[in-house]
Amino acid sequence: MSGQLSTTILQYLQDHDFITDTAQFAHETAAMQAALASLAARNMIVYSHLEKEIWSLTREGGECLESGSHEARVFNAVEQSLGGLGPSAKFGQGAAFKNGWIQKDGSVFKKKVDAITDKTQVLLTQVLSGDIPDSKTLADMKKRNLIEKSKQISFRVEKGPEFSLEIKRQETDLTAELLQSGAWKSANFKKYNLAAEGAIPQGGALHPLNKVRAEFRQIFFEMGFQEMPTNKFVESCFWNFDALFVPQQHPARDMQDTFYISSPEKALLPSQDYLQKVAQVHEFGGYKSIGYRYPFSNEEAQKLVLRTHTTAISTAMLYKLAQEGFKPAKYFSIDRVFRNETLDATHLAEFHQVEGVIADYNLTLGDLIGFMQRFFEKMGVTNLRFKPTYNPYTEPSMEIYSYHSGLKKWVEIGNSGMFRPEMLEPMGLPKDVRVHGWGLSLERPTMIKYGIDNIRELLGHKVDLEMIQKNEAVRFDKTMGREKGAMEAKDAEEAFAKAQIVN
């Protein structure tokens, strides 16, 4: 099609020297521009853009041209029931009154003149023929949805310095064949358009979760943490639950909350010595605990699950630390976990957990609170409050809340606690070693930073790829000074006193 159009253009120019307006060829604008660009690249033609405003009738305007305007139809039917006029009664009655064509006598409409000239129909005829009325009249007709405006792009074309009816083939590459044959000496090479913009390459883009994850990792590294290996998505129930002192009858281990693996059916258990210590503390207690008082099942411990939290990794790292000879350590991990959740705007069956642990001698709850304040301050989060809660493997345990100045209320941002002796001492850790642990999700801060209110727009098939490609990296407001926090402190204290969520 492009070749035929190019030939048509050249043949017309052969007889007429120039084309005033390519609209006369009745071809699509894109096809015409492609043909002209190809000829111009060979210096066979020179062309320039033309742009015109085209007024055309809408569907309603076409009906008025054919059957008369609404006001004319009202005038012609005033002696009939107006209910039978359809839209004409609604749209034409006011215009008919304004033109002085009809009048109302009580509840009866009467003609005020004997005959009329349907000016609207005349104007529509003019528009259709290209005789455009004045701008005020056009605006009034457009407001009545009788006409619409569009742009027509066309081109003016003249002969170029190398005009010819024959379109010669141009070489685009200097090939080995051209060099060997010597044909390059007489070949017609296509000129490079150095002003042309290159095509934007389709490259990868970091997902918003990865951007926020990178910020979290930087904070951990700044505070001297070591990243834990988190490439084990499948864990045994022993490391996911039992080693954390989670009872085997705990509701979290039900199939409606956890994904179990059917093949392979069983996992390898740890050393017999460690297994017996964990079973002992579950059945009979120890370390000043009475235990759970139930028969521990090795079969239950061998079941395989998609890990429900990255604390399973933390437990294995602490056990390894105890076996290698304890030294104070700081570990963190950021990776996926899996829960058998009902999917909605705030829950998915797969999400990311940010977790950190600190193991050292004689740590206290005050140390944990102080560290949490420093950790969240690096993310620009101040005015923390801590609410006592229950976790099977930490005691004491605390939920972490922050005052949200936008929502004007306290919101939960994480969970924390000190790992229980029933979990730590069977590993072989010294009795005076304490371990802080805390965690939060990666999705919630990401959704806040990017203004996303539905988690399914962040992960899954509903993700907007353009959003992922164009959004810049999000930086936490680490420069938030203590002065700003102090300014909000008074409001936060008052809100805290009233907030039922922390009572």
C-alpha cells in the first residue's frame, strides 16, 4: 500500500509540480506520512504539515438536518400532544418560546406566528457544505450537541532536488558482499537521520517492593546487622513451630491457616539430642516453665510446610550460633512467607516479612524499646508506643504502634518481644544470653509510600506495569529531626490517652 501511494504521489507531481493538500488523495494520515517520509529521505520530495479544524454534524445534528430542529418540530406539533414529541419537547420547547414561535395559553400551547424559517436547519446545511458560521454560532450549536470539532492533518508536497518517477533502492548497510564486489562505489546509500530520536529500549524495572526492601536493607547494614539466608521456602514443622516453642495443637498449625506439602511427606529432623530437649520442654517443661503437658509427636514435627514466618530462619541461625560457640550477633531477613489467607484488599496468601534479631548477654526489655525507637526513627517514624501482647515464643511481647498524623490515630506497625528461655536454652545458648526479635510486613510501608490502598494492585495480575516502570525509588525520610517529633508529641500524648486501641 505504501509503495502504491508513493507512486501515486510522484505521478501527480510529474504533472502538477506540487500538491497543495494531500487530503485530496483520501488516504489515512499515518499511511500518507509514512509514504512522504520515505520519499523525503531520498530527497525526491519536500513536504510540510497542514492542520485544519473540521466541523461535522453529530448524530443528533444529522437528525435535525433531516427532520428539522427540535424547536421547529415543536412548532409544527403544538396542536398535538406534546407527550408524543419525544426529546423535541424537552430540547425544543425553550428555543421555540425564545424565537417567539409559540405561546402558552393556560395549559394549551398555541402558535404565535403563521410560518417559520428553521434557522438551525439552515446552519447545519452550511456546516455540512463547509460554509462555517461565526464562532458564537458555532459555540451555541456545539453546546446543543449538534456539531463537533476534529482536527484534520494533511501535507503540502513539492518536488525535491532528486525528484524522479523511479524509486531507487537504497542501501542501508555496508555489507561484505558490497565490499567484495566493488558495488559500494556506485551504490546509493540511505542517509543517516542524526536528528531522529532512538526508540526507548524495553528494559526491566525494579518493583516497588524491591525499592523499599533496598531501603530496609541499607538501614540494617548501617546498624551493623548480618543478613540471614532465606532461600528455604519449605520448612519442617520442627523449625517452623516446635523449635519456637509453639505447641503442636496451636490453631496456627491448622490446615486453614498453613499450607502443608504432600510430597515429600517427611522432613529430616535435627540432632537427636536437640530434638529430645525440645520434646522435653514441650511435654514436661523446664527452665522454670511447666511446658504444655501433651505428648510430643515426631511425626508432627516432620511434616513439611510453606514457611509461615521467617522466624524459622532466625531459629536455625540461633541454633547454629549456639553450636559454633556463642558470640553476640545481629541478624536480619526480608523475604516471602505464606499463609492460607482469604484474599482481599489487605491480605494475600503470599507476602514479605521484615525480621531482625539481636543476641547478646543480659539484654533487657528497655534495650528492645530503645532499639525500636532508633530503628523506626531511621525510617522517619517517631512517637512510638508499645502494647503488651502474647506470642508463643516471646515473653514479654509487645505490639508496636506509631501515631499517624494524617489519620490522627495510632496504627500498629510491628510486633516484637524477647525470645523465651524454653526456646533458647535447649539450643545450648548460655543462660544469661537474651535475644530480641521483631518483625513487620514489607507490603504495608510500600503501600503507604506509593499511595496504594489495594494490595492486589501491588502484587498479582492486576499490577499496573506502567506504575512499576515509571515510579521513582522511594526514600525514607531519615532527615526527620527530633524537633518535628517534639512538635507532634503533645498531640500524640493526647491521642494516646484517648485511643482505645492501646488501652
